[in-house]
Amino acid sequence: METWGYFFLLILIILAKNLNRKYTLTILRKPLTMIKSLLKKLFIALLIIIAIIVLYVVVTVIVNRSSQSTDTIYPEIVGIPSSAIEDDSLQILSWNIGYAGMGKGSDFLFDNGTSLRPPSKMAVQENLEGITRFLQENNSDVMMLQEIPYGSFTNYNTHVYPVLSNEFDEYQWTYSNDLYTKLLPSFIGLRIGNSTASRIPLVSSEAIALTREPGYFLYVFKKDYRMHITRFLHSGVNWSIINIHLSAFDDDTVSIRETQLKEIIELAKSERAKGQHVIVGGDWNLELVETDFGPYTTSEEDQFWIRPLPDFAQVKGWSWIADNRTPSVRTAEKPYVEGENYTLVIDGFFVSDNVKVLDVTTHDLQFGPTDHHPVMLKVEPQA
């Protein structure tokens, strides 16, 4: 009997051990199943996130590479101009302010430099202060500004256009985009354009498309080149002020800037045919006059973008006005060092035969706040 008792006891012990093992395995299997399920859900979520990112990138590229509208746009006229100007003459400023990012300490990747942005946000603020100070100290009736941005990647999200339009509230302002990225947040986006500001009440504002470059900026974006036209009545005559900024990095086998120049000349002539007094000004990215501003170390390779004004630009009855005493631009393959960067004149004006030029002066700022110098033109109606 004792033997059977020990036998049954042994069986009970074995059964108890097996039951305990099964119970333990059941308990262990539950968290393992949960972990496997969680990992599966995380993997699916990760795939969805990657798909959304890829879709966002594809849509952003498609939208930003889409064809430019050739429709004329009509930029809003903002602000109240100062009291009427009694003097018959006009002081007109043209200045590429380089998005407040191309000061003395900056180079630029597409000029064979190494940078897409200025050294720091503080540098941008210092550049903007220098630009503002010059505009305050040199009053003009009309300001034609190129490369004036809203907050953009290239200037550490500094809103230059709103700052200047608020600071100089005695002008009426108009603005049209030159490079505007879509679907991108502001800290990596771009919004840079041309702006014309006038102390004389504006009658109209429009922006007419120019031919675009075949390639893409950073392989994604196209610049939206336009002729920014403002019109007003002054000294008893009608004026057309055309603010332009031509292509700089087109291949000379394509000659986009020369094509753009032809389009600008034709538009200017059509304005003149309406009886307007016409002034075209801005950054032509063509050498307007031959100059020699002394020694430099810039290589021929880094002067790749420089081309002369073509012969067809000499139009009977029209004049090219530029100051050959002072350079208006420097090369940007490196930060500016006097005697090293090559300098030349590409900023100036194209005026009709019914406009009398009294003076043109390029102000030498040693390329402190931007890589271009401001050019001031004084004119009056031709008697």
C-alpha cells in the first residue's frame, strides 16, 4: 500500500510540475504576443509616415517645377504716399539689396563660392541696418529694389520687405515674387522678389512675365522673372518706371538674359509709343560699360557669368545710363576683400528720348551691406 501511495504521490508531483510549466508558458506568451503586435503596428505606422513624406516631397517638387503662368499680374499698391513733389525733377534709386544676406562677409555657392546662406542671422541684421540707414540718409522719390525678401532660408527667416515698407511709410509700395517656393515651411522656403516704392501716388502696377531659364534652382525651383511696371503722373507728364532683374547663371549657348533684354526693350518701346516717359532700371547682369577698377585676384573661371551688353541693345532715341566711376557689383566667389574680388558695372538705366538725364551716381559703400552698390538717377522731362 505504501508503494502505491508513493507511486500516486510521484504522479501528482509530475502532473503539478507540468501544469505549472504550461501555466508559466501561457503567462510568458501573452507579453511576447503583445510586443509582436506592437512592433507590427509601429512598422505599419512607419511605412505610412515614409509614404506620406515621399508623397509630400513628390508633390512639392511637381508644384515647384510646374510651368510659369505667362499671365500679367497686378501687384497690390500699399500705403499712402507723402505730399506732392513740387520739383519737376525725379530722384530714382535702383539697388539690388541681396536679400540682406550678401554683405561684405558673404560668398555664394552659385558664384563658385561655398555658401547658400550668410555667416549668421546677426550678419543679416547688420546688413539690413546698413541698407535702412542708406535709404534714410539718401532720400529718393522712387526706389527700385531687387532681391527684396520676406522671411526665407537664405536670410535666416528675416522679413526684409515688411521691415522696409513699414519703416518708409511715406511711400506707396508694390511687390512681385521673383522666387517663391510653395508648400514649404518658411524656415526652409524662399520668397524673394522685386519692389518699387514711390512718394508720388501710383496710377497702376503690373508685372509682365519674361522668358525663364531652362534649368532649375537647386534642381527644384524656377525663378519667375518679370518686368515690374509702375505708372504715375508727375510734372504734368506720364511716367512708366520698369524695375527689372535679369538672369545671371544662364549658359551663353542659351542666352536667356539676351532674350529677356529683347523683351524688355520691346515693352519699353511700346510704353513710349503711348506717350509715356520711360525709365527701365535694375540689375541687368550684363556689363553696361567697360571699366577697369584696378587689381584683382578673381580667376577667369570665377568670372564665368559676366557678359557684355549686346549690340542690339543700342536703340535709336534711347540711352543707357550708368556711372563708370564706381563699380556697382562684385564677384561673390569669396567674401569681399578690396583688391581681390573683381568689380564691374551691371546696374543702371535705359531711358527714352523724352527723358533728360541730369545726373547718375553710384554710391560706394565698400560692398558693406550687399554685393551691389546703390545707383541714383536724377531726371526731368525733356523740354
